[in-house]
Amino acid sequence: MHRGQNTRIWYNILRNMSTISRQSVHIGQQKLAEKLIILNDRGIGMLTRIYNIKKACGDAKSKPGFLSDKALESSIKNIVRRFPNIDVKGLQAITNIRNEIIKSLSLYYYTFVDLLDFKDNVCELLTIMDSCHLTLDLTLNFELTKNYLDLITTYVSLMILLSRVEDRKAVLGLFNAAHEMVHNQIDQSFPRLGQMILDYDAPLKKLSEEFLPHQKVFSSALLSLWQVYPARNLTADHWRSEQKLSLVSNPALLLKPSETNTMSCEYVSLECLERWVIFGFALCHNMLQQEQASKMWVYALESGWVVALFRDEVIYIHSYIQSFFDGIKGYGKRISEVKDCYHHAVQKAGHKHRERRKFLRTALKELGLILTDQPGLLGPKALLIFIGLCYARDEVFWLLRHNDNPPQKVKGKTADDLVDRQLPELLFHMEELRALVRKYSQVMQRYYVQYLSGFDAVALNLMIQNLQVNPDDENIILSSLCSTAANLNVKQVEDNELFDFRAFRLDWFRLQSYTSVAKSAFNLVEQRELAQFIDKMVFHTKMVDNLDEIMVETSDLSLFCFYSKIFESQFHMCLEFPAQNRYIIAFPLICSHFQNCTHELCPEERHHIRERSLSVVNIFLDEMAKEAKNIITTICDEQCTMSDKLLPKHCAQTIAHLANRKKKR
């Protein structure tokens, strides 16, 4: 099946859900959880496809041949100039190759059509969520809020990425002109598609207008980040004073489970939080008058000078926002604030992140040593492991993006902070922790199966009994969660039974959507303790059936696939730096991460990325083998030299020397 058809099947499912939603008032029929999951997945797929189109159109070797054909140059200029109102009568040059144009450009064209469908479905879902008057709080209904914010940032990234695709007007205009010549009518999607391309030439301006109706729900989600983001964006000195990630800071608590009231928030990527803050307040910029919003905005803008769109695509965020604010009357003060944040980021962000990496090298090494010696601690201290991996991954990503996109006129100390000769050590300790989790996964399963059945199920049952209001639908879900946990036993782990708690987690997601609606009989805002407890249970279930995915979520380094020059230069730097030689195995291990960045909506890149992974790992292993051979050869030469010096023929000089000393006496 063509992947465009596959995408449209998903969108038809969403439309059917929306039809049900309009026919029923009951929130359960809105299927918000299911729609958010589907659209977030489709959004990543669309980003993958638009990203590949951008790369193809930006490369003279891979762009469609028609766009470089001198014979079509005047026709293409005419199409771009008059886009989207194209008159095929003036395009006689493409008449003879119209079928070839359709065949060659159909993949590009229908990707943009799928993007239009995605946009429609996102806008419809956001409108439904507005009409439900949802209360979003990352520390309360984590899955609902995170998926909502992820969907918006994915949507914003898509529209910005779309505006950066070269030749987008030429591709769409050429295809539509050829289509009209063949079928005597334009493609039915083209008028709206052409208007979308024009509307999003200045993405932030259009998006900020588009999000005005969604501001009430959006603002509640953004302001809830105040409870999470400032505590995550701390300096290495703060981490040291708090003894962050230390197992031995309080020996009396060594066997006690590492827990907080916001378990899921603890290992959300800092990069993700900053994207929510920056894109969110850029769209709802009138919220910056509020103190908490303004502080988060400044913290995020001072953290770096680029923000990721997708993979290695970034924007220089300060200049991007300045150009947007330039068109808003009375925003001179805001523009000055953004400029100040840029200067602060250039002068201090590099040092701040370098110190974090320095702290994490020591902290992860300590974790690895203790857990290798006492693997039983992997159970109670699992949260600490994933927090450490997440923090380290954030710092590696920051270094990659900022090293590859330095600020203009960078020099001196800032440039030095963007080169890290100790990075291999941090990568090695990350891989070491990942290996420990995989090796002792059954230890973790045993621990959390007993935790779920022996404590969580009992405590949840008591909470359910003490609820004053418990409608039927909510009661069914809560009882199901309780019985799922209660029915677990250690024998299932010993028998290597496959666990699957996806239904458990989806039910909790659904319950969040049902109980976060205004005027709900069972309001989650009034049941914060219950919400926090089930959030802990969700983490416990992930430790049983979802370890591989949570490792991808917290420590996937597939981004190196798109920063190949930096990856290879770091490898060679490690090879030449004796103090870091011992950590070099991290580089071939990271090549196994590359497949994690593929998506089913873009299957053709899977083979390319696999080949890239294999070629890089072979190069690394060959060079490591050569270096090992050279070292062993050098050692052998030294051994031979020393052994030769011990031969009897070399003792005459020593004997003569001693004899001379005796004569002198």
C-alpha cells in the first residue's frame, strides 16, 4: 500500500472519531487520548518526510531533475512568480514531459497534501479540546498535557520547516500544471494547498493568529511548566549542592525506592521543555506580561542560541523571534529583551553546559560502579538511572547542535566551550548504564512486579474505596487498573512471560481526558493525590514491560547519524587522546542507535540509515583494530629491546664498570 494511502486511512479513522464526537456530548466519545496518540505519531512521520524533501531540494544532486533543467527555467520562474494562480497556456515547455513530471513529483506533491490533512486534523482536535474546557497541568494529567504540548510543537516545527523547503512553489506548481494538462482540471487539493504555502511564508505570524482561540487551554498547559522547568534548568553547582544522582549521599536511604510526586516529569527532556516554552510563548506572546511566563521565557532563551526543529534542522531562535516581534507594534522592549538573552546565551551558556557535562561524567561513573557491584539496587534506584541518562543525553544534544551552529563572530572562551575532549567518557558511562539495565532487566522486573501487586494494588484499592464521588465509567477504569496490578506475581517473571501494560497506560490516559473537563463529576484537580499515585504506578509498569522504549526515550543518541562530521571527529580525537582511549568503544555502540530515528511513514530511509550505521561502525572498528595493532607492536618492540638488554653479551660493560669502581677504591 502506498504510504500516502496509509496516512489517509488514519485520517479517515480520526474523522470518524470526530463525527462521533459531534454526535455525542459525553467526553468518553471524544476519544481525545486516541486522537492525540495517532496525531503525534503522524506528526513525527510528516516531519520525517518534509525533512527529507527539504534535504533533497537543497542538494543539486538529489533534487528532481526538472528543477535544474535549463529548458524549463523560464516556465518555473513563471510558476513561482504567479503561484498559486498558474496559467498552463504559458507553459508549453512542459507539455511533452507532463507525464514524467507527474511521475517524478507525485511523492513530493502528495506529501504536501498529507501535511494539509494533518493540519486540518490538528486544528479540529484543538478546537474540540477547547470546547471541552480542559484543565491541563503537567504535574497532574501528565500524558494528556505532554501529548497536547508535543502535538503543538510538532505542528509549529512542521510549518517552520515547510517555509524553509526550497522550490516548494516550483514543485507544487509544476505538478499541478502537468496534472491540469493531463486531466483538463487542477488537482482538487491544490487551491487550499497553494493558500497554505502562501499563509506560512511567515510561519510565526500566521500561527500566532491561528492560536488565539486556543489560548485558554494552551496557557494552562504552559503555566504548569513553572513547577517543572525552572527546577530542571539548574547549574552544575546546584546539582552538586543537592548531591544530585548520588546513591551514597544518604546511606540510610540506599534501599529506599527513589520516588517523587511527579515521576513522569523527572525524565522529560530539557530540550523538549525548552521547545514547549519558546514556541508556546512565541505563539501566545501576550502571556509574557505574567511574571512566571516571562521568567521561563528568559531562562529558555538564555540556555542557547539555536532551537531544534527536527534532527539536524535548527533555527537561530533569537533572530527568528526578533523578526516576528518587529511586525508587532509596541514590542520594542520585548525585542531588546530577546537581544539581551542572545548576548547572555553566547557569553555564558557554553560554560554552563560544559560544567554540567563535567558533573555528569563523575555522577554517571559513580552510578555505574555501584550498580555493577550491587545490581540489586537497579530496582529501587531505577528512576535515578533514567534521570541521569536523560540529563546526559540533553547535554550531548546541546553540544552537537551548538557546535554545528556556532553564533556569529564566535571566538575565545565561547569557542573553547563548544569543543569537549572528554565527551567520549560521558558517552561511555551512558552506554555502561544502558548495558546494566539490559543485563539485569529481570532483576528490575521482579522488583516492580512485587511492588505493583504487593503495594500499589492494595493502596489504590483503599483510595478507590475512600473516593466520595466515583461515576460508573471512571470506577470501571480505576477498578481495572487495580485488578491488573493485583493479578501479577513473581512466577510470571521466572517463566519469562511477556508483559504488556499498554492497555493499563492507555486507560489512565483516557481517564485523564475524562476527568480534566470542566464540570466533570469526578474532577482530577480535586484528586491530585490519586493522580500522582497512578503516575507512579505507570512508571512501575514501564519498568516491567517497557524498558527498551524508556531507554530510547531517555538516552537515544541516534542524532549522531545526522552530525556525522562531528561524530567522526570526536572518534578521531578520542583515538589520539590517551586519557580517553579507554572509552572509545562507545562510538561503535552508538551506531546501533541509528535505526531508532526511522519512521514507518518514510520506509525508504530505513535502508539508507542501516547502511550508514554499518559503514560507520566498520570504519570505527577497523581504525580501533589498527590502533590496537600499533600499540601491541610498540609494546612488543619495547619488550624485545628490554629482553635484548638482558642478554649475556651486554653484561661486559656492567662488569667493567664495577671493576673500575673497585680499582678506584
